[in-house]
Amino acid sequence: MIVQNAVICNKCDDFIVSKHRHDFVTCGCGAISVDGGQAYLRRVGGAGQNDDGSTWQGYTDLSWELPDGLYKACAQAVLDAEASGRNHIGVANAVMRTLRDADRIVADHEQRILAHNPDLDEIMIVEVDGSVNRYKKVNVDE
């Protein structure tokens, strides 16, 4: 599911967003257009020549999407939070937890399990600083 369909024009630095199907939006200098909203990604233009004869290239794509299942899980988190009487902060937290559980976001100062091998009783962790470490359960006889 497309969440945002947007670009920044590398010529005029305009940030433009297509918000719905057939929402054709053009930057201020006319060099790049976006279309499609959450239905499809379409770009028109994106390269050309300046008045002084120099050329410029492209745009910076700021579009992003989520897998359909995760998008639906976030939508369900909203419905569940609202049904349980949560305020807007509780609804936002429900969505954030859904994204965190899918490893799409990591909270500050939070480790993340990268892999788990139950046969060896071992896990690989992405540490807060971005390094990866392997930990193995050790039985100490007393």
C-alpha cells in the first residue's frame, strides 16, 4: 500500500505530493509532476536544461509504502484502540507498537532481535549503537 506519493524537484526544491488517484501535481518550475495518490506512482518530467545551457537531473523520491498486511494491521490497531476508548495518544501508540512489532521502527535505546536459533539457544541482537552481537545461553553449575 502506497502511504505517500511525493517528490522534491531537484531544480526548484519544491516538495509535491499526489494525495489521491488522478491528483496530478506539478512543481513550481514545471519540471516534474507526480500522479496517482495511493493507487499508483507516476512521474512526468524530471530532467532538462537551465537557461544558461547547463543540465539538471531528476528529483528526489520521497514516496514510501508498506506491505498490505502491515498496513491493514495498523488500520486494525486504530479501530481496536478507538473501540477500547483510547484517546488520540493511545491510538497513535497502538499504531507505533504495530510498526515496532513488525521491525519497521525501533525505539531509542532499544535492542532488536535479528535472529534466534532455538537449537543452539542463541540469539543475534542489533544493539542500540547499530552493532550486531550474538548471545548464547550459558548454564553455570553451582
